[in-house]
Amino acid sequence: MDAKNISRIALGAMLIGAGIGHLTFARKEFRAQVPDVIPIKKDDTIAYSGIVEIALGASIIASPSRYRNILGKITASFFIAVFPGNISQYQNRRDAFQLDTDNKRLARLFIQPLLIIWALKSMCK
């Protein structure tokens, strides 16, 4: 198995793990990332995003190669769509996931572009 496939499978597994966290043990932590402007209950938002993460992760792992290009773009778009949650956590100084200082929350903002690149590089041609 080549590095690109290992990276793709690792991304899928990470998304499945995060999605399971949304639905179970990390629900409270994820509440800190839901911006107040979202017109849906925070718990519902967390559940919906968890379901999407599990579906994306499973699709990334199990998809035939002909679908990977579009899945990479969809996954990158998902990471862009949830980025306002990271910004909200920083702006509102909400502690979660051991992001308990302004510097840690600020540093987390710089991880999101890496996730976007990971999605595109591991699946797109």
C-alpha cells in the first residue's frame, strides 16, 4: 500500500472516530465549537455533524478509486464548513479538547488548513 492510500485510510479513520465522539463521549466538548448564530440546537448540530463525519470517513475508506477525487473535494469542503466553529471557540474563549488558553485555541485555527490539504492530497489527482 502506498503513502497516499495510507493517508486516505488514516483520514477516514480519524473522521469516523471524531464522528463517534460527536455522538457519544465528546458531545459536551463539541458544544464549545458550535457558533451561537447556528439556528439549530447545539446538540442537534453536533449529532448531524457526527453523522456526516462517520459517513464521510466510511466513504473515504471504502470508496472505489473513481470516486476519490470528488470525495476529497467534499471532505475539504466539510472542513471549510466547520471552520467557523473553531473561530467561534477562539473568539468566545470556550474551553474544550484541552484548548484552555487563547494561544492553544489560536493554534487550533492553523490545523484546519492542514486538514483541508490532507483531504485534497490524499484523495485528489
